[in-house]
Amino acid sequence: MSAKIAALSERSAETGATTAAPAPPIWDIIELLFFAYRDFVGDPDEVLSKLTFGRAHHRVLHFVNRNPGMKVADLLDILNITKQSLGRVLKQLIDQGFVVQKEGAQDRRQRLLFVTPKGEALSLKLAQLQTARINRAFGELGPGAHEAARRFLTAMIDSDNRDGVLRQIARADHAKAQT
Amino acid sequence: MSAKIAALSERSAETGATTAAPAPPIWDIIELLFFAYRDFVGDPDEVLSKLTFGRAHHRVLHFVNRNPGMKVADLLDILNITKQSLGRVLKQLIDQGFVVQKEGAQDRRQRLLFVTPKGEALSLKLAQLQTARINRAFGELGPGAHEAARRFLTAMIDSDNRDGVLRQIARADHAKAQT
DNA sequence: CAAAATATGTCAACATGACTGACATAAATA
DNA sequence: TATTTATGTCAGTCATGTTGACATATTTTG
């Protein structure tokens, strides 16, 4: 068997270095991630659709709730979408009273984003649906499951984003704790 | 602190039963899952966009590759979309020679789906990108990481789907092993 | 065998949420 | 003052999902 694997390795023409054959696909994780994520976002989807909101609204609401006073530009970076795309959903959330904008104190060009009590309530409701699923899973898996999941998911993030994401989560925890 | 939590529990008017307050949101896992999944599907997206394909094509190609000879109806069940929606992407994959349909032997109404060598190559290439990320993560996490991730992701799936998903993965492993 | 059910495909219309490109405004900064 | 920055907006396009209606071939059922 190892002979077969060795036979699949290739010698690069330019460098002469031996290139290992690509590792065989890890089908189980690939597929489990697909199904787990689908169910995970499916819970909020039901609630959102009753408000004629979609996942886009959920993401905006979530991050504004977690990072009160964040700039529009920060939100665009996190969501990785264009401002035109953000504009529509943000406008709907503002028009319907889930989010408000306030002029920046130091820099008056900025429109800092905050959730209203109504927005916070919705964000919390959606997060609780997802939390119920997570806690159900952790309950089945026993102690250490939370830490193991956190480590696995963190390691799956692009290494150049990873520190930023972890910092953002830590900062948000702090911000919400003061509320 | 436990006094505070206890104070949040409510007594249902109808049943008189004590309803526990919803557990506080598990923000870290909620956000890590968002970022991890975004990066996870981002790798294939780049390759696909060069072929003017999207995630929809990826999903179809993936499941057909993993389940050679599957029926259109099975694919619809897994993807959870309408046949009109599937029709478009499937047609493109067939027209461009990534997937073929064969009439069912027993039931000639069925159009059984298979990937071509070209389709298998693309599916494999995409899976290898995702596998590289997974293996990078497992490498950082040490032994047991694969098993821990599998258990976590499995527990996150709707319990009524879970057995079906696991059966499907096991069946697909068997099918591909024979190739 | 005729009738009903099943597997699939297709036409039309529409919604959502992305995109690009261009341009506007106000405020900060060089 | 001139430039850059933060934000917003208009217009058009694309990908991918939806509903509803209908067509065709084949299998199953009464």
C-alpha cells in the first residue's frame, strides 16, 4: 500500500524536488461540514423568513449586535461584500427599526452602527436557536466538547485571518458584557 | 451568580412547570462556524469561478461523484432545492461534459447520474483543496482531531437526518472504493 | 387493459442577494 | 486649497433560489 502511494509522487521538472501526491480527500469531514452548516443556519432561516428577511439581514444584525458602534467599513470587511450589496439590507434593517446609525464623535463622516432594543431582541432570539443546537451537541459529546470544537473551527480559518477573528470575538465579548 | 440565573427562570401560566431561562448564546462557536465555513467554501469558489461555475455546480458535482448512479430525485432531496433550480446547473454540467445521465435499467423513467472522467477530476481537485485545509487543521491539533471533528459535526446535524447522512457517507465511501 | 401514480423535464415569472461601474457628498487630512 | 476618505446611491447584470402550470414517458394499480 505504501508502495502504491509512493508511486503516485511526482518529481518536479524545474526543481527536481519530490512532490508528494495530494492527500486523499477527507470525504467524511467535507460532507459533515456541509450538512452541519446547513442545519445550523436553517434554524434562524425559518424565523427570518416570517419577517421577509434573509441570511444577509441575519449576518448584518449579528455583527452589529456583537460590535456596537462599528463602522460601515468594518462591517464590509467582515462580511466580505460590496457596499452596494450591504446598502439594501442595511437600509431595510434601519427602516424597520432594528438598527440605527449615529454620526461618529471624532470623525463625523462615519456612520456608527448600533442595534435597537428590537434589533437586539431579534439577534438574541436567533442566537438562542443556534445555541440550543450547539448545546444539544455538546451535551451528547460530554465535557471538553466546547474546547475541542473551538480548536477545530479556529484551525479551519485562514491563518492570516485567524488572529483578527479571535481578536474580534474577544473584543465583542467584552463589548457585550458591558451592556 | 447562580441566584441571578435562577431568577431568570419562569413559571408557565398553563402548566405551572418551571421553564428554564434560555441558555446564554455561545457566541464563539457561532462566529467561528461562520468564519470557518466561509474559508472552507472559499477555496473551491476561486477555481469554480474560472469555469463560470458557482457553488451550486460544486454541490451537484460533488454528490454525483460520491454517489455514482444516483437518481435525480435523490439529488433533489440532498440538496433541498427545486427541480427547476437543479435543472439549470445540471444542464450546464451535462452540456460541458462533467456529468452524464443514463436511463435506469429496471425503471426506465429514471435518469441516473454519473460523473465523467472530466467531472471526477474536477470534483477531486476541489475536494483536495478542502482536504488540504482540513489536514492543515488536523496537523495543528494533534492526534484525535479527526475523530473529535467528526463527532462534533455529526452531533450538530438534525437528529432525524443524522442517520441518513451517516448512511449516505458510508455508502458513498463504499461506492467510490470500487471505482 | 385503462387509469392513476411516478420520475423527470420545461416554460414563464419572480425574489434575493451578490456583482461592476460610475458618480455624489461631506468631512478629514496633507 | 487640494486630495483622500467614509459613505451613499443609481443603473444594470448575474447566479441561484422560488412557485405554478403543464408535458412526456413509464410503471403500478384497480
